[in-house]
Amino acid sequence: MNTQEPKLICGGGNPQLSREVSRALGVDLLDVDLGRFSDGEIRLRIKETVRGADVFVLQPTCPPVDEHLMVLLVILDALRRASVRRATAVVPYYGYARQDRKQTGRVPITARLVANLLETAGADRLLTMDLHAGQIQGFFNISVDNLRADPVFAEYFRQEGFPAEGTVIVSPDVGGTARARLLAEQLDLPLVVLEKRRSPDGSNVRVMNVIGEVAGTHAVVVDDILSSGQTIVRAARTLLDHGASDVTAFCTHGVFSGEALKCLQEAPLKRVVVTNTITHQDAVESDLVDYIPVGKHLAKTIRRIFENKSVSHLFPHY
């Protein structure tokens, strides 16, 4: 067993979460000089020795995605050249995951491209949370730990006193059914699925059917990514039209792109709950949005990886 402590690097994508992980582990963040050359290129120097160390790079690839992804790659390259024992990319939000297959001609598979980039840069392992599609793990030739969000949501549900009686868990589309079912099973609640149809160019989405009974219920919509907010808003209106008493949204990654917050605040939503894999300052200040901290969960996982112990022991696969 490794007798040293793990070493942590904050890539700047979510400093608040990095500090949260650091406090939970009782390990200081490494001193890193991260800046820019005059032409905008990333300039990096790790100011402490990392030779032979087990290093965890904390960097969600949240907006601006390209910038944060490039910083992560640069850090991984520096670690590899500094002769670390193992470099683990801790990417709570895995950007470019939504293009994970060819649905039509002449499109990239960006989820695989990012996997290739991380491995080439020097990542020996990936720790992430609630991948948009579980099969993305198969794009890697290194170990991938994909933490699920449903235990975090279930704990929050119970602590905040959500009524179990008369509550249903809702998947906003057929593709997210497995994710919603995991939470429904943990809370022993009924599952409802919305069937939607998307236009070929993806610009128009219509809810076609509501599979399950929602009249008079408290509806909890579960999704992985909240970006524009359109999916959640559309689901909320559909559920209320079918007789739901109120609607709450549980989403793992709160991207809140563009006018998302305004859209959500104008929608018939009781509450929007996200984890702090991404921290959006406007959302933090909003009365509508609640953040669930996940730093302790990541820290426990990092500790088990460092000690070569089972991760599934902490986050069992039901």
C-alpha cells in the first residue's frame, strides 16, 4: 500500500469544488503557476516535486469547455514528463459527451475524441460522475470510475423532507429511463417516462406520450445535464397539463447555458436541484436553484483509488 498522501492539482475549472475535495481529504492543493503567454496560449509550471507521486487533477470540462479541456491536457502532459507514478483525471463533468455515436452522416464522435486526447496526454485513470452515456467508459483503454448521482439525490431527498407519499420520479425521455429508475428504486417510488420526438436537426422536440400516472402527484424530473433548460421546462409543462400538483427537477450537471436561468425562473418549477460538479454564480444566487456538494463523495473515492481499494464498495451498482 502506498504510504504517502495523494497529491491534488486544481485545473481552475471549479476552484470551489477543488477546495472542498482538498478539505475532505486533508490534503493541500499543489502550488501550480497557471497563466497565459501574450498570445493566449496556456503557460503552466508545477512548482512542487511530483516524481513517483499519485496525482489527481481536479478539472471538470465545463464552459468554456475548450479552455478547461486544454488546461487539463496540458497538466496531464506536465505530470507525465515529471515522472509521476500515476495521474488520475478527476473530471466530474465530462464535456463533449453528447455526441457519443453517429446518429446521422458526417458527424464526429466527440466523446471518443476526448477519451483519446486524455489518454495521449498521460491520464492513467479517469474519475467522473454520471456520464451522459454509460458506454463512453468503453471508449477508454484505462480504468474509468463513473460515480452515479442517484445515491446523492436520494440522500438529499430524505434530508430535505420531500414527501414520499404521492411523489413520482420522472424520466424526461426514454433514453434517460435507466437513470431515473435507479433513483426511483432507491426511494421506492413509482417511475413515469415521457416519450418525446426530436426533429432530424434537433431544433424541435415534442412530448408525445406520458407513460405512467401523474395526476395529483409531486413530480421529480431526473436528468444528467441541464444546459438550455428546454428539456426540463417542456417536461414540467407536460406534467402539469396531465394533472401533476408540482414539479421539481434533479439534474447532476448544472451547465445553465445562455438564457437557461431566466427560462427556468419563468417556468412552472418548484425547485431545481443540481450538484456542484459545475458552479454557476448566477445559479448560486438564485432562489430557485439548490446545490448539493459532492466534494466529500469525490474525496472518499479518491482515497479508495489511492489506497487501491474497491470504489464500488462506496457506490454499489444496484
